[in-house]
Amino acid sequence: MRSILPFGRPTTSSSRKRTRSRQRLHLVVEQLEKRELLAGIVWGTAPSLLTPRSEGAAILAPTNEVMILGGGQNSVQKLASTSTAWTQGFAADKDPLAPAVVRSGSHILVYGGRYGNAATEEAFDYDYRLGDSQDISNLPTPRFDHAFAVDSSGLVYAIGGQESTSGSIFDVVERYSLASDSWSEMAAMPSPRAGAVAAYDGLGSILVFGGASDSSSTVISNTVYAYEISSNSWSTRSPMPLGTTESAIATDQEGRIYLAGGLGSSGPVASVQVYDSATDTWTMETDLPQPVYSSAAVVDIQDRLMVIGGRNAAGNDLSLVVRSQPLNIPDSAPVITSSANTTAAADKFYTYDVNASGNPPPTFALVSSPSGMTIDSASGLISWQPTDAQVGTQAVTVRAVNRAGSYDQSFSITVAADTTPPTPPSNLQSSGVTETTVDLSWQEATDLKGVEHYAVFKAYRCGWRGRNTCYSQFVTDITGTSITLTGLTGTNTFRVAAFDAAGNKSDYSNSVSVTMLVAPHIVKYDVTGFRTTNAATANFEMQARLWASGNPAPTMRMVSGPAGMTFDPATGIVSWTPGPADVGQTAAEFEATNSVTSAPFTLPITVTPDVPVLSYRFDPNGTGASVSLAGQLLEIQVQDASHTPSTFALVSGPSGLTLDPVTGFMQWTPTTADAGTTTIVVEASNSAGVVQQTLSFITYFAAEPTGLTVTDTTTLYPIASWNTPLGIGAGEIAGYKVQMYRRYRWGRAYRTESIILDSPGNGTSIELVGMKENVTYNLYVTAYNQDGLSGLRSTENVNFIYQPTLPKVTWTIQGFNGTTSVVAEQPMNVQFSDINPLSAWSTYQVVLAPPGFTIDSNSGLASWTPAATSIGATNNIVVRVTNQLGYRDISVPINVYFSGPVENLTTHPASGGYVHVTWDPPTTNAQPVVYYQVTQHYRISSRPRTRTWIIAGTATSVDVPLTPTGAVVHTGVTITPLNVDLLAGLSLFQGYV
């Protein structure tokens, strides 16, 4: 079908909905004079449609994309001027054949057409942006094959057409206003027409070209009617050189009107007729590549005429799109702009895409080239498969040509003999492994030029901490597919690669790991819980574990050994219990064997006598004391670990201690005189020998204190109390050691605190001092006598938390933003408060403060007006708060500044990468503001950064550059007043909006 590109552009647009604003649209129109095409049209192919289409209409959308609608498809295809393929736009709501499609301002209007054989009156506003198309007022007269156009006011026309494929032909003309969403009937055409095409001439007339006066298109006209918009009347213009119907129509940027193809009296035509409305003259342009009709036409944003789809002479729908050169640009000779690909290889396919400028678009040819090289005359793509005979340098000359001239590009291609490596060898295997050699074999690799040799590569650990595996060349210049490797040890991993004559290396083969054969070797390990071979004891079982290494894994056997020794070859366990007659040195012989050899191993054994081995156990029967305490029976069992019966004798010990020589059982009841370190020496003897053993322990003169309590923990001095120890030592107590102990976390470790107090022996309580508040202490009490010897320490679990009810003081300051920052010569207050609910009363007094600082002793309200002499200093104020229990001293640091902050600080985004910052000077300053410090805040990789500079104190604004740039987030700015000594006033930060 036909397409219209509006000659002008609407200056306004309206809403998408039916309730749209009724604002009138205007087009800018220029008075045209005779226009001549700069040069004849040269047709080239453009990207083909996604699907064949006829009886559609094309439009240049406000997005400068070419769109095609209708043609019995609701899909909308679009093409940008620089695109190489059509894409799908938003689908239309309806899919008529032969509709009218016009652009009115920013709107694309679709109206009329047919479904099957019958015309439709449907009309809609196609939404190319969001796909939300809206209905508009229907045509009063259903029609298809009608001419259509849009005038300079954005008014839309439906001219002629027919109601069905066999129905009557119309002369009815109707006009649509987008502003009022209404149709009006205009003056009828001089005669009915269907299949005609129309265009606005830019001079106040709608021109209607050709068409047929019957539904079967047998009577085809070459008449050109002109609808005069201002008078609502019709006239005629110079007739068409060739009468056609179902032509495609478009207007270029100079106002020339093109009629492409269509049906003539003898069938489809390829003619292109050009009408100049300024001179009312016709010219014939270059024919289309083939006859077409029912096509769409449009002039794109680059002023190129496009003929889209349609039907060919056989009546088949086409996806072909042809396109002219830019019609508003003079012819220019080609210039090749691409650089040639100058390398090739005998085993690779060569291509070079030649690009050239020029108008019309040039075609391409090879002037001189090696045998087998070809070029696509339209695209300029050179293709070539070099042969072995062409290795070396080949000369090429390519020519780009159009009617304005030609351009030659000459270059040389260096053809390499071979750049493709062989295929990897496969199925690498090992065999014939010895202690130092192995045979490798593999299946051969393939190569276009043949494999020259193979190389074996050996693995090694590489990379950070040897985490990776790398390979180094081990043996090269192997001409066959097998080799014997020598000089190997341990475990080795190999791969093989193939090389061709050009030195191209293949990928590696599969890997194979080989462990070399190793002669057996035996090592000995001790077995936990048993005597060892170098310290065996008569009458005790001895064990050792033997382990044999080697490849292949060896077997072991015991060749000889002492009587009674056993050996398990599976576990390697050697077991033997020597007797008294075996004391001394002996040995056992073993052997490990594999396919390499047999290896002997001698196991030397040293056997020692089974002499007594003594230990002690307190209170063995649970009937006596577990510690040595004056006045209590102490029982001790002497234990012998030897396997030979022993007798026992007391060599030395305290008075009254008894020892049973057969059982080793000792009994003793110490007195207070025995307090201190007690030492006992016992002798044990058996047939293997005699042993003496010394035992030392502490004898306590008194039992442990009991009944421990801690009271008055909320006072300054809590009271610890206890009961006097029971027993015979109570009368000898000279004093008590009172210990407060705690263990606490310190970072990742623990620390301890121990506070020790001394209490006289005639009392059982003490005031506790030296504790930290609000921590838990464990309490222990131990009696001691006049010699400083200790009784038993208390074992009761007694703990307490020290929480004295001293004043709990808070304070608030009326400084800048509630902080300790204040301004000189500006009154300020500090409110001190005791918040301890247990305080019955509190008083306040100044301990340390600058001159003029006062405090109300009852309310805790302090007042001070800092003098200018305090500027730049930190004033430490100490206030003492006292209640019925005691007092606390509170220290408050107050910083004195010469000035308060600036006022009304604001930031304003500005152009050129700056932020404009403004403020008012501070009103609370004891000294003049001489400078301002400007601090810029930004973040790089989440890390805060600042940049600072100083400006004059008379300034009240600054432009802050947003530098550095890149991955930087600029967050805000701080303004700080400075005095003549560069002492700072209070700062104020403002973030960027």
C-alpha cells in the first residue's frame, strides 16, 4: 500500500486517551521552488522484513525509526537508520489490510482498511512508546484502498477507496481533527478512485495520484487531482507519465514526491515517477530492481527512499526492502576506509570485509588477486582459502566503484605455512615399571601437515604454596609412539604432546602416574601402653610395631627371636613377656620381601629387672582423712607396681607413724606440733632389688573456718564473718588470712585479682576494703598460728557483689547541640544530678573550676560565662557529690570556642560539576571571624575522605568542585569559622541534596 511522510513537523502533541486535550496542531511549512534531484537514484538492498508483507503502510515515527503497520498483521516492525535488522515494536490492536497510516504530530493514526473482502471504519491512535493504543472516532464511511494524507495543520484525510472487493468506488472525502476527535465531510473528488495515493504538496494542496475507477482495477487513470484546502475545491495537475494504481508513495526532505511501482494497464511495473509540485512537472527515475505493487514507501531520517515489501509479478508477498542513496547529498567518489587483513595461513580460511564511503554506495571488485579469492560485490566481503602453493606473499588490489568514480586499495598478504597444532595424542599408558625406568606408549596424533615428533612432559608442583600442577619438558624429539624413560624415582606424572614441522604444539594427552619400584625398608614404632624394646621389664609384656615400605608393598616375617615372642605379619605387632632370666640384651631378626629384593631387619631389646616401683594413696579405705590434719587419723597405702612380691620397711618418718611390712599400709594421728612439711622415707625390696621412696606433704594445725557470710555489701565496708575452726588446733590460732578473689575476661585471655586482708585470731569478722564496684568476688578464710603455719582453707562457695550506695551522678550541659563545646562570653549551665534512689540526700560543691564557675549546693545547677581568655582551652571542672554514705568526684571537660557555628547553611547543585554553598555569619562570636575553613567530604570504596581549604572571613558563599570524579560519592561540606590566630569556632555540616 502507500505511506506518507508529513512534510512538516507538528509543534505540539496531545494526550493518548479519548479524553485527550483538544489543542490544535500546527506544521511549519516553507514555500517551495523547483527542486531537482542531485543525482539519479541508485538502488541497494536494505535489511529484509522479518516476515513478508503487502498492503501495509510505512511511517517515519517520532523516534526517527521506520515502522510498517497493517498488511493483515498486528505485528509492527521497525528499523533504525543505522540498524542492520528489523525488530518488533509494540503490537497494534488491529490487523487490517490496506489501512491508512499517517503521522500527526507525535501521534501515529491508523484508519480504514479491510478484513477479508469488506471495508472497516475502525480508527485508532497507535502507541509506539508503551503499546497502549487508543481508539479514535471511526470513519463515517468504511473504506479501503483509499488515498490518505495529512496537511500542515495536522488534519488527516481519507480520499476515495471502496467498500468491498467487488463493491462501489467512492469519491467521498472525509477529514479528521485530532483536537476534536471528529470527522468532517469535504468536497467530493471530481471522479471516484480506488487504489490512488496522496501526498501533501507543502503549498496548501492535497495531491491525489492515479488509481482505478472500477473495483477490478481495469480502468487505471493517470490523472492528478489537487484538493485546495483553503477553498474546499478540486483542480487538476499535470498527468502522470504512467497511470498506476496500488503504487507506493513518499516525499523526500526537499518536497519531491515519488511514486514507486504499482499496477499499470499491463500489470506490475518497476517504474519510479517523480513529481515536482513547485513546477508541476514529472521526471522518471531509476526503475526498481523488479516490478512490485501493494508496497509501502517512506523516506528515512537520512533522506533515503525505501520501498518495503509488496507483491511481485507472480503475486507473492515479499520481505524485500530496497533503499536509495541519501537524496539530499551530491554524488561522491568512493574512499576505502577499512584496513586490510594482511596475514593468512594455509590451514585457515581468510576473510576481509572491505568498507568504503561514497554516494551512491559503491560496489566492489577484485582488480588483481591470488587464485581462488572472491569478493561480494555488494558487501565487499573478500573470502579465500589459501593453498600450500600460495604460502608466502600474495598481492591483492580491490576496487570500490560508483558512478562518481572509483578507489583502489592494494596490499600484500603474508601466508603462513601452518598455524594449526596437531590433535592431542590419546590413550597414554605405562608398562614395564622398574626401580628407575618405565615404558610409555600412546595412540598417534593427527595433523593436516603431519606430526613431526612427540615430547614427554613431567608434572611438578607450582604456584602459591605449590597449589597448582605444571608440566616441564622431560624428553623430546620422539618419532614413534612409545619410549622408555630412565633415571626415575618416586611417583611421577607424565603427559605427551605432538608437534608438527612448523613447531605447533598440540594440547596434552591424558595423564598417567607411575610409582617406581622400591626395595623394602622396615621401621619400628612404639606401642602406647606397653613396655618398649629399649626399656623392656621382666614379667611385663613388651610390644613394638614394624612397618615395611616399598613398591610393590612387601610382606614381612620373623626369622628368629627369643622364646615366647610372637609376630603378626598383618599388623606388624611384635609381642613378648620376658622373664627374670631374660634380663640383659637380646635381639630378634625379621625380613621384608617384594619383587625387587628382600631386606633384613634386626630388633635389639634391652630387658631390665622387675624392681619395686612405689606410689602412695591417701585414705585408701575412705575411713580416715584425705589430708594430714592435727588430731585426725591419717591412712596411707604404699603401692608397688612391680610383678614380683615385695616387703616394706620405714626408713624415717614422724613419731607415731606405723607401717605394715607385708601390705605397706601406714597409719598416723598428727598433733599440732607436727604442723608444717612432713617427710616419710619407705624402702621396698623383692628378688629383683631394693628401692627407697620419699613422700612429702603438708600437715595442717587447724581445720577450715565454716559458716562464711558477707553482709552490708551496699555500704562502703561490707562485713565478712565466719565460725572458728573445730578441733585441737583452734586454741593456737594467731590470725586469719581473708582472701577476695576473682577471675575475669581480658580480651581473648583471662586475668585474676586477689585482695588479701589480715584479721586477728581473737575475732571472726572483718571489714572488707579495696574492692571494685559491681563485680563478683569469691571469699576464702584460712587460719594461721604464731609460726605462720596455715590451717585448712575454707571450702564453702561464698561470693558477693560490692555495690556501695554512693551517689550516681549524671550531668547535662547547655553547650552546642548538647555537647561540651561552648562559646566564649555566652552563658552556659551544667546540671548535675544524683540518680541513686538509695541516696537519702545529696549536696554539691566545686572541687576544681575556672574563675566564675558556681554551683547550687542543693540543686546541682552550675553556671558559668567563659571569658575570652579561655578560648582554645579545655577546662576540666571537678564537682563533688555527697550523700549519707560518702562522696564521688565527677570531672567534666568543657571546650571553649571563640565563635558559634554559621547560620542558614545550605547547598545548591550547580552546573559544571560544582555545588554552590551559602551561609550567614555566626551571631555568637566573642572575636571577629577572619577566615572560614571549608571541608569537603566524600567516600572512595566506602572509606571517608576529606579535602580542606581556607577562604576569607568576609565570604558567605563558595563553589565546591565535585572532585575527584569516578567511583566517588560526595556527601557534604563543613564550614568552620576561624579567628586571627586560626583558632576554630564551632563547625556545621550540611549534606548534599
